[in-house]
Amino acid sequence: MKPDITEPGPLWRRLAWFVGIWAASVALLGLVAWVIRRMING
């Protein structure tokens, strides 16, 4: 990937934000599920 695009549009930034927030929410849900499982199983 070369930075040959002189005008960085807001599309890739929006996509990057979306992917980052999605990954963070998935990780948070996984952590919460793991904690609940630990609490239930003891």
C-alpha cells in the first residue's frame, strides 16, 4: 500500500474508526462473557 493518494478522503478514516470500534466492542463483549462464565462456574 503506497501513500500515492494525494487527497485522503474521509471514507477510509470512517472505515478505520468503524473497524476499530467494532473490534473494541467485540473484545469487550468477550471479556464480559468470560467474567460472567468465571463467576457462574466459580
